[in-house]
Amino acid sequence: MLTSAGKPRVQLIAAVELLKPITWFPPMWALACGVVSAGVPVAGNEWKIVLGIVLAGPLVCAASQAINDWFDRHVDAINEPYRPIPSGRLPGRSAVAIAWLWSLLSLGVASLLGPVALVATVIGLALAYAYSAPPLRLKQNGWWGNAACGLSYEGLAWVTGAALMLGRLPDWPILLLALLYSVGAHGIMTLNDFKSIEGDKRSGIRSLPVQQGCYRAAVTACWFMLAPQIGVIALLLTQAKPVYAGLVVALVISQCACMRRLLKDPLRYATWYSAIGVTFFVSGMMVSAIAIS
């Protein structure tokens, strides 16, 4: 039995777990890609970059995780009963308070970084609530929910990073890259849904693995990841960047090799692909960012 002195420490650990630091990497990486794609020297802009990275990961993304865990507490009781809320380690409505506090902190930091960052943050938080909370609860359907996540995690973060450096909305090649990789992230999110199929079925959440079955959903995810990267290659060729386009081609071929294994047993290899194949995907993000900088 925990002593009264030990409970705050347990709750602090649970609060950190609620914010899911492991999920912060994608938007932080996308923001870094945006920073690089702007082609502006880092010197003199260090504080903007640091605040931007904090905004993308430990604030906005973390807030979205707290929001999602609160509205998913009944699903998590089936899929992940050890999570902070269903396990009781984070009592009452603590998660709601954390979600609101982190949302307000996000808006405060974004306001220091200019109008583009503030608008992007407002949109990102709005999508986070729309994804998890009634009445929209976009995650009820894998097509809409994964689109919202892809746009937030990749597109908005990328555009914010570029805007921090440029002091304005970036030009169309950067916007197009951000959009293409947002579409690709839809496939990554579909693979993430494989770990919660049973709970989703019982809770009425129509993720793509639930709607289509494991194999068809894996094929859909692969096409969502591959098609936009073909668009990236075409964009780089139109920008007279054949060497960088070739590097992205090599990374796409590596993903295809991983996809062959994934499709042999999607349920078994979805997590493996998320660790290996997705690494090639995000590497292509930085290659393309460098190419247009």
C-alpha cells in the first residue's frame, strides 16, 4: 500500500505517461524538416527553433495525447488497462485538467512565435479535440481520424517550422511537401491501429483494420505511404534536384522491401514496420527538406 508521501510521486509518473513522450518525435521531426526547408541560417533564430520544437512535441502533441486518453478511457480499459486513467493511477478528472492546462500553455507559447504558429496551433488543438471528443470524434472512422492526425503531426508542424524561419507563410513547394507527407502519415496511423483492433471492435471504433480486415488495411496503408512519396520525387525533379530525388527513390525502394514482409502477416509485422519501414519514410522527409532549402 502506498503512503500518502508516495502518492504524489506515482501521480506525477502517471501524468508524464499520460502525455506520452514517445509520441512527440513525429511533430518535432516535421517541424525540424520545416526549419531546414526554409533555407534560412540558424544563427539568430535559435530561440525560435527551440520554442518551436517544445511547442510541437511536449506541448501540442502532449495535449492531444491527454485529450485522447480521457475520451478513450473506456477503450483503454480493454486494450491497455495499465494506462494511467483506467488503472486509477491518475484519479478523477486530473487528465481533463492537464489537457486544458497544456492547451493553454501551447497557445501562450505559439503567440510568442508569430501569427502563423498561433493559427497552426489553434488548428492543431481543434483537430485534437475533434479527433477524440464528441460530437465529431473523428477517430470513430479511420479515414477521417487518420487524416486529422496526419495533418496535425506532419503538415501543420512542417509549415510552422518553415514559417518560424521565414517570418511568413512559406511558398508553394514547402506547402506541397508538407501536404504530401501529411497524406503519407495517414498510412502510418493505420499501422498504429493494428495494436488496438479488439478494443476498437468492442467499442464501435471503425479503424481501417476493423473496416477492411488486416490484409486490406495493410495494403491501404502501404499505398497511402507510397503514393505521396512518388509525388515528392516528381516535385524534386521539377525543382531540378535529381540527386535528392534519387535518394528518395532509394528510400522508397527500401520501404517496398519492408512492405513485402509486412504484407505476409500484417498483424504480426505492423509494429516491426512502424519501427523499420517508417524510419525510411521520415528520412525521406529530411532529404526533401534539404533539397528545396
